[in-house]
Amino acid sequence: MGDEARDQLQKDLNSYQAIAKKLCNLTEDDDKALLTKTMVKLVHYLRSIDQEDTTRRDAIAVAIHCIGKSCFMESEDLVVRASTAGAMVHAFRIYVPNFPPFCLTDMATTDEERVLDSLNFLVDLIQHVTDEESGKKIGYAIEYINTIQLFNCVFKLEGEDIGENEFIDKAIKYIIECKIKDAGKRKVLSNILRELILVSEHEDFNVIDNMLSYLISGVANYNKNAAQIVKDAFVDTGEHFAVVLSLFFNTMFVQFDKIPIKIANKWHEVLITLFKIDKNLISEDTLSYIHDLVHSTTTKITERSKAITCLCELYLSPEAAKMVEFKDVIAKTLGRPVEDAKVRELIVKKCSDILLKDGLDKNILKIFLNFYNDTKDGVREKVAERLQAIICSSIDFVTEETVNILGMLTRDRVSIKVRLAAIRSIATIFKTHRAHSDLPLLKQLLRSLLEVYWAFARSKQAKDLTELEESGRIEIMMAFQTLIVGGDSVEPEERAVNLSRMWLDEDAHFEKFIRSMFIDLYAMRKPFERTLELIADETVEEGRIEESFRSTIDYTCVKAKDSMNESIMKVMLQNENLLDIGRKITYLEMPVKSRIKNQKKFIDAIRTADSSINLTAISELCQRSTDCVMEPKVIIKLFKLLSESTDERKKLRTMNLINYFSNTHEYSFANLDVFEIVISFLDKKECTKEMLILLKNIGGLLSEVYQGRKDAEGVEDEDLDLSILKTLSSYLEEIIEGDDNKLSKLAIAAMISVGNGGDITIKLTQKILQKLTGNAIRKIKSCLNAGEYDDEFNNANLVLGCVMADTSSASRGQFLHIFEDYIIGNKLSMPETNAAAFIKCCERYMRFILEERTANCERLVHFISSQLRENRAKAKAAASSALFRLSSFKAVRTCLTGDDIRQICFQLARKKEKALKHIENKDVPLMWVSILIILEFENDKVWVAKIQQIARIYREQSSDELANEAESVLCYVIDILQMSFTLEELKNPEGQKKLEEIQDRLRVFISAFTSPPAYGLRKTENDRKKLWAKLSRSFGILHGIAQVCRQHLFTVGCTGGLKVTQKTYCVCEIVMQEILRQSAESKMSIDPISPTAILKLFSNKLFQLAKLPSGKLIPADKSVHMPEYLTYATQGSSAGKRKQPKDIAKIKLDDHQSDEDNDDRVEEKIIPKETKTRSGRAIRRRIIDGTEEDEKKKSELASQNTSNVTTDSDISTRSQASSRNSSRSRSRSPIKKATPKVKKTVKEIQKDEGKDDSVDTSQERS
């Protein structure tokens, strides 16, 4: 040691003695500043002493001993205590590993109590580290506590009753609750905290539990500083704490209910946080316990739910990103079967959360999708709901698997709630990814949604939907407007593009779905519009308005009390402004966004006026009555897309879309720009036919548009710019005078439509029509005078006939003069083409005059029916079609003879599509349904479905009168069939094939006519009960008709007495046999029907009572006229008889048919005699079809039947040998009772475009 060091040492020793003396003399009564100053000086001395410097340490020992004096450790002044803490930690430092003198007894042994007092003294100061005066000094002490790991010494003490647990608990509490902002100091406290845990005993779970409780999310959010201190304490301590934590968690898992643990309810949050701090903190043993918890049947669901949450969060953590095996184990655990439905539901939710946060993870996605066919409805519903969020989050999730599963969920057969969840999901997904709507998978998703709507719509036709099903149907319709097409959330041009894209899709089903969708939307909004119009009309009584409101509620399917109708009506009657706002909701000529704004105003005004009105109900009513798609800008954009298209097929389909909207959204075209666009297309001669059809529908709007402009500008008619009207009229006139008859007819209709719109347009159009009519009349008269006819004569008849549709035209009277002057009493030798044109003109005249009067009807009908007896095919076809259409008027039916009816039936068989269109729309009387027995379809499935569809249509609105029952059509069926074979064929074996064919058709016809779909019923228990009564009555009527006809009637027009009527009796016996057989097999009784009532069903033009000259009824013929080979064999007696058919579930389809074919609109085609299918099989011919051989049999038939029915009506021998469908055999069976022959009915063909949604159900017009 050098001299300087020796001198410095001596100097220090002197200073130590001085400070020791001073400290020994200080008491509690001394000034606090003096105490603080003296202790700070001691800290200065202690800080310079190293642990190895025993000389200085021993020299200052007395001073150190004074640190334990009460005047310092028990001082009320915080600064004094803080200064003392600084000296104390340095004393501990220089005496390590021993204790400083103030911790020793007088015998120089360790005093454990003094040690704990010193440590408690230091710990108590931690909570004051943020104090302004003493904080720095306390922080200084804390740093040295961390540096020397001071708290380790407490566990070196022997004994267990020294209160170390209380000390550690307090230390942890003070450290954690220390609100310190300085990151450095907080780090120091975290290190001390870590030291406390390390030095504590492993079995002391209170320490760990106390610390971990601050990691619970709720606590951490409330005390972020404490949570951060605890988190910092665990950083990079996995190797040290893993065992302790593993033991803690495993014990907790085993004894949830036995030991009080603070984190017991939130252990999963704590465990997740620890893993994120340091993945090594969670041992494999702990993870194994968590995996077992998920599938433990003895553990509470709440704990299992926490385990699932924990595993999923661990899977999502960034720390697990590179731990492939770790994630695989978790995925395997989540994928294992779980018995509890609530746990499975949670797994679905948590897996979806992983996918939302982590993106496309094939392992998790597979686990998630596997729950789509879960046995519990709630789980499947959750899958549907979460799929929405998943797929909306990224287009990457639009995969074949997700799309297919979502589609299957929309068709869930168990729960309608699952279907509704899937419906909402698809709608939202399509809205989110509308920019990618061209993707095939998104198209598939959209089709799935529309197919669900289609299923609901078809079900609604057959039965009442449940409340949830109805809700689903309407929800799809609303979503289609607002989410799929876009509604008010997108610009009208985008709406037009969205509509066009779907309409023009290669999948033809989209067009079908959209048509049906807009028809239903039309049916929902139209009643509200009409109700508002009734309220605006002061002449309408309140009772009628109430009834209209009730109808509106029914159509919109709003759940509302009956009193709401009256309340709304009163409010609107008292507030004209409210009525105006309500009507603006329905104005399609206004922008969609304006309609939505008015909708909100209307709802608020209603609510303000009467707070008792249910807000939800009135909101639903307005929303469902408001169109969110169409406005003039949408139409204009569609026209623009039409002009830009280069594909002729797409152009035609786009024009069809526009024309479709002209029927459902007429006032969207009420804009001069629309008419200018139409003129531009006529000028370029593009889509002329479609433009004329459009003008026929919207022409009347032009006058209204002009009227609106006139009112807005306040000008007179003469001052209006009518250039558009003049240009349009000139183009139409040019087309009418052209060579194309079809275009001429459409142009005339368009001209009349434009003129009928109002006074502004009618002046110009009437002038043009009068000019055209004059030219046509002069040409007709000229040809009739000269007896020379050409194509111009046909055109003249066309123009004159079409112009007669204009009620303001004088052309009808002029036509009658022509008829009286040139036709009556004259035998015309007019070529058949020209005769057909004149007949059509006669029909048009009659169609319009019969609406008002029946004068001259008989003469005109006689003229047209006379053409049926002329051997001129075109004239005969025109006459039969005319009389068929005109038969809706009673005056025309009265004039028809039995021969006329028969001729019309057989002619209609050649015009199947047109005839069925009128029958399905109920435009003609019920009698014509009988032609279904002779029409030919692709296969029996289509035929049966068509019979069921038409029978259902006529039964839906039939009255209680027997004459209006659909079964009454059998009277005409019997007559048609008896005309389809000869008496010789009945008596001779050569006719067996034909008669068996007739029997087969009758069997299938009756079976289809009495099957559940024909009544609008299904094979459900409730519908089966309804079917029993209906079926028994149907059997009674059908059997009664056949029985009465067999016993008391003969066919009008027969020669040779009653002999030829044996054919009729044969048909009746076939019918009765079939009714009895089907009644027995279905175990349905046959209701007795009064013969007198049945007799009234037969037309005296076809049948008459069999009477003797004296007037007495001829006794019923007891003999059997049905050949034995048509009689069904019974058990024990089958020789020479036909084998009784066995009922089958449904008629088989041809190879190329499928169940899906029956969903679409059936487009029947009359197939030529030698036509074959693509597969090469011959098509089974109609049993009624004229051939060359019929002409050869003319003389034979004349001797048996004096009716003027031509041989075109009979079954040809060629048709007897025609090949049958490969799926039909000689013993094919009829349809089983109460079980429809066809799995799915053919969809009801839509009504004519432009028709109102109300259908006239009357069979006669006066």
C-alpha cells in the first residue's frame, strides 16, 4: 500500500468514527433535516466501500449498526426513511453473504426478526417511489435491491414461522401496484418481482396466483402499469418458471372446485398471455392437460370452453407461427369428435376466429366445414353464420368446398333457421364481393340462393308456407333488391349492369328466377300503391279502403294487429301531406334514393301522428312495398348496354329484359329520353319487333310525360315541343304500311297505345289510323267486288282488324257494313290463305264488340264455323282458333254445335302450345281442358305434370257449383274418346291395340287428375287428411258422370238408333272400371252424387237423354260393351282378360330426362309422324292424329256416324302401330292414389306479360 492510499484510508477511518459518533447521538427529537443529512452522508461513505474492503467495512460497522435505530426506520418523515433505505441496501451489499450489524443480536448471531423488519422496511417504501420529494432516493434504493438480489436472503433463514409468506405477498402487492411511468424503474421492479417468485417455495401457489391475477384482461385494462410489470417479470424466464407454472396450472386443472384460486375463472386468458410473453413458460404437460379438458365429459362446459378458447388463441399467436408440430397438435384436438353441442358450437366459432385473423388455413378450414352436417341445428346454424364472416373477409375463401357447403345449408331439410342463416350469409357475401360476381363460384352461390327462393315460391303455390318459410322467401326478395342488385347503395347504372349480368348469364335458370322474383315483388308493392290511390280518391268508401289495406298486409306478410289498418287509414285521411309522401314511395319515375328518403319520412310522420302504431310493422310494410331497383336511369343504361352489345343473342335477351320491365315497372319508362332512344333504334332498324312490343306496353306514358311537362312549364298544348311524338308516329306509320304483317300488327298496337295515353297524343295518332283504316276498307271492298285476292287483301284485313282494338275508332261499324254487304248470302270462293285472314278480322271484331253487346254474334259465328266444314286446312285452323278464343263469351258458346266443338278439339291438338297457354291462363271455359286427353307430350312425366298443374289451377278458385268442378270435364273427354275409334274396331280384334291405348291414357289421366298435386296438396299428414274428402268427392263425380252417361244418354249425331252409342258406353265402362279399381287400391270411398245434378253437366249439343218416341226413358242397357280384353283380371279368373296394373311410385322417365327438367317451364312441341329423339328412339304419337289412311275410311265412318266431324279427328291405323316410349310397357301402371306420379310438378307457366296480378276467374262473360 502506498503512502497516499495509507493516508486516504486513515482519513476515511476518521470520518467513519465521526459519523458513527454522530449517528449514535441522534434521536427522534432531532431535526428531520439533520437526520436526513447525516444518513445521506453515510450513504456517500458506504457507496465507496467494496465487499472485499474488510478494513473500511469493519471501521464503519458501528455507523451501520445505527441504521436500525428507531429514529431512522420508524421516522414519520418519508425523506428520512428513504435516505435510510439507501444506506441499508449498501450495508446489505458490503456484508453479502452475511447480514449487516443491524440484523444481528448482541451475541453476533443473525436475528431473523430484525432481518424481516429491515426487508419489510424496504418493501414498505416501494409504494412511495412516485413521491416527489423522496421518490428519487427510494428509486435509488430499489435499484440496489435489484442489483444485489436482496430478497434472496429471506429464504436463507432457517425456520418457517418468520412470516416470509406475508412478506413476499406484501412485496409482490407493493411492487405490482406501484404506479410508475418510468420504463427503466418499471423494469427494475419487474426484476425484483421475478426474484421474489424464484426464491419462493414452489408449493406456495398464492404467490404465483397473486401475480398472475394481474394478467386477466379486465384487471390488466384497469391497471395497465401493474400488468406490464408482471409481464416484464416473466420475460425470458421460461427455463426458470416453466416447472413452477406447470405445477400450478396442473394442480388447478385437477382441483378446480377444491382450492381458492384468483385466476380460476380466467385461467385461459392468463395462460395465453404467458405464452405470448415466453412460449417456454407453458410446458407440454400443461398443454396436454388443456387438450384433455376439451374432450373431458366430467369437466364443466365452462372449463371446456375456456380450454378451446385457450388452444385457439395459442394457435393464433405469433409465437406459434413457426411451431408446425405445436399447431398440428392443436388442430388434431379441435378436430376430434365432441359429444356436447355447446362445445361443438364454440369450436365452430373459435375456428372461424382463427380463419378471420390468420387467413386461409386449410387444416382449420377443414375442421370448421366438417360441422356443416352436425346433428344439432344450432351448430349448423352457427356454421352458416360464421361462413358469412369468413368468406366476406377475403375472396380467397370463395372455394368450391365453402360454396358447396353453404349451398347445402340453404337446403337444410331439418331446420328452417339453418336455411335462413345460410340465406342471409349468401346475400351478404354477394354484396361484399359484388365486384367479383363473374367468378363461377360466386355465380353458383347466387344460384343456390335463388333456388331456395324458387323452392319457397313453388311451395307457396301448393300450400301455405310456415311463418319462418314465408320470412325466408321475403328475406331473399329484399336481399335481391338491396344487396345483390344493389338498391340505393349503388348508382342506377351499376344496378342496370348487375341486372343485365345475371339476366344474360349462360345459365338459363337465372332468367327464370329473376322473372319470378320480380313478379312476386310486383305482387307485394302493387296493393300498397292501389290502397294509396283509393285513399286519394274522395269517392271511395272507407270500408273499401280498409279491405284494401288488409289485402296489402296479407300480400306483404307483415305481422300486424287488425287495428293498425284502421289507424293508418285515419292518419292518412286526415293528413294530405302524409298521403303525398306515401304515394311518392310508389313513383317509379323517381330515383330510388328519393323513394327511400320519402319512405323514411313517411314512417316518421306515421309514428309522430299515432304512436300506438307498431313501428316495426309499418317499417316492414313500407320496405316491402318500395321498389329499390328500377328508375329511368336504369332503363337508359340498359338501352346503352343493348346498343354496345355485338352479340345478337345477348342483344335479344337484353331487349327481352327491357320489355319484361315494361310490364312490371311501367313508369320507369316515363321519361322523354327513353322515347328518344326507342326512336333511335327504329331509325337504325335494330330490334324493331322488340321496340314495337315495348311501345305497345309504354306508349300511353308519352302523353303523361307531356302532360307533366305542360304542368311544370305552365304552357298550352300548342306550345309543347311534340317533335318526339311526330317522329315516333311517322316511323310507326311506315312500319304499318310495310310488307311484314307481324311488324304491322305490332306497330298498330303501339300506335293505339300511344294515342290512348291522353288528349295530347290522340289527335295525331287518330289521324294516322283513320287514314290507314280508309285504305284498308277500300282494298277489302275492291277485292270482294272483283273476286280477286292477293297479299294486300290480307294486309288490309290485318290493319282493319287491329285498328278495331281502338275503342275510339269508327272502323267497327265499317267492317259490319262489309260483312252484311259482301258476306251474308254470298258463297265466296276465297283462297284459304285469304279466308284465314278474313276470319281473323272477324274474330277481332267480335272480341271487341262482345264486351258491350251480342248483336250480330250468331251470324258471325255461323260464318266462322262454316269454315270448319270446308276442306281447307288454313281456313279451318283459323276458324277453330277463333272460336276457341271467343268461346269465353257465352253468346259464342250458345251458337256452337256439337260438331263445332269436336272439330275445334281435334284442331287444337295441332296447336298444343297456344291452346295450353289459354287454358292455363283460364281465358277459355273449363270444357276445353278435355283436350289434354289427346295432346301428346315428350313423355308421361311431362303429361302427368301438365294435367296436375291445370287441374290445380281450375280447382283453386272453383265455386261450389258442380258445373264448375274440374271433374265435369270428363263429359267432354268421353265424347272426344268415343270419336277416336270406330264401331268396327270396337267389335273386331283389330282394334285391340287402339282401345288398350285409350284405356292406358284414361288410367293415367284419371290418376293424375286425382293425385295430391292436382289439388295443391303434398304427401304430408295434414294434406293427406284434406285429400281424403276431396278424393272421395272426385271419385263420386267422375264415377257418376260415367254411370249416368252409360245408363241414360246417347251421343248426338248418330244414325242407326242407339247402336253407335255403344262406343260411348264402352268408354264409360272403362272409366267406371278404373274409378272402382283406384278407389279400392287407395281405400277411398266414392261419394254418391245425385244423377239429376250429374245430368246437368252434359251439353245437349253432344248428348241427349235416351227416350222412346212416346217420351219415356229407354231402360238402361244391361249388356257389357267393353271388350273382355279390357276387363281387369281378378284372382282365379284371368283367361282372356287384361292383367290388372300394379301401382308404382311414379312414372319412369326417358333416359334423357331428369327430375330437374320438371322444374322448368315445359315447352311442348308437336312432333311429326316420323320424328325421333336424339337418342334414336321413336316418340309415341298422339292417339288422335289424322293420316292418309283416314281418308280411305271415310265411307265406312259415314255409315256409322252422321256427324260432320272430318276424318282428321280419328285415330289413324298408323298411330296404332306407332312406337311407345321405351319406359312404357303394355302393362304400365297408373298413378298410385295419394302418391303423385311425378316427383315434382311442372312449374305453373307465368301469366301473359302485362296482365294485372288479379285474375278473372269467371268462366263466362256476358
